Amino acid sequence: MSTDAVIIPERSGTAFTLSKGALLTVIDPKGGQVSDLLAFNAEDMREVISSGRTLDYAETITLTTGNIVFSNRSKPMLTIVDDSVGRHDFLLTPCSIDTFLHFYPDLEPHRGCFGNLAEALAPYGVEPDAIPVAFNCFMNVPVEADGKLRVLPPISKAGDYITFRAELDLVVGLTACSAPDSNGGSFKPIHYRIETES
């Protein structure tokens, strides 16, 4: 069974359950927009995606089709089964009010993806301190030879997408990112679609 795409309005977030075996496609409908993704084991919300485990086991920071997102307990949680972009980030934490105070002192502070995820995941029992580094779909964070990180506009074009297969029953948090640099200075919605076996 396939569902129609769901819209996440700009600078907001949502949370939902995703059954084992289901496909989650995150879509950038207008291009150049980041989406922060979190996943928790629905049977034990203390188990959550882990940047450290995933990058260690993949032996690369460039995750794309065929790579697995592992949990803090080294279990596969999501497998990337299709990716039209090939450039995502799993190094940087969700933007927050503190991010705005640090990087954008002249702009009005925004609660960012961290605040949006905290609100969306609260009904599932997730407290703010349990929010880890997110898988930042479409985020463009090159690492220079000297180790310096840069945040550049996404290379995703209108309609680009990344599709994950759930390897466990999950609770997923998903945003349309709020940080100016991450999104090339503008804010746009994110779409997602869930496909399950009939």
C-alpha cells in the first residue's frame, strides 16, 4: 500500500510510527532544503540512531544507497535503498535556539529543528536530552583537507529524494530545517511518503 505525500511546512517538524519493512521517502519538492531525520526503536525508545556507530561501520561520511543507519546498540535501523542526491550529513546536531545565538546573532532566534523535534517527539516519551545527532537529509557539509567543516547550500534539486527501509518498528522524527546557511538562505517545505506491503 502506498500513501500520498505528506507535507511538512517550512521551519516545522513532525513525528510518526514506521513499521518494519516499510519504505520512507523524504522528498525535497522545491530543491535546496534540508530535512533532519531521527529514528527510535518503537519498542524501546532508548535505542536511537547513532552517527558514531553508523559512520564507524560504513567507514565513510558520505552515506548513500546501500548504507545502513545503525543504532546506539549497533542494530540496523534504516537502510538507504534509493538516493537521487548522494549528499547528506550525519555529523552536525539539529539546529536550535543556541545555534541561532551562536551563528546568527543578528537574526531573531528560532527554536530550530531541535525544538521542533522535541515538541513532535514528546508524545512518544522522548525528552530533549535524548535527541541525538540527526541524519540530515540533503545537507551539504564538506570537510576540508585541514578538517574544517563548511555548511553550503544543498545540491538537491526540486523533486530529489532519499528512500529508507525500516529494519525495526520505529518512531521517526522529521523536519523542514530552519537554519539559514543549511538551506541557502531560504526556507521551504519537505514532503514524505510511506509505502508498506499490502
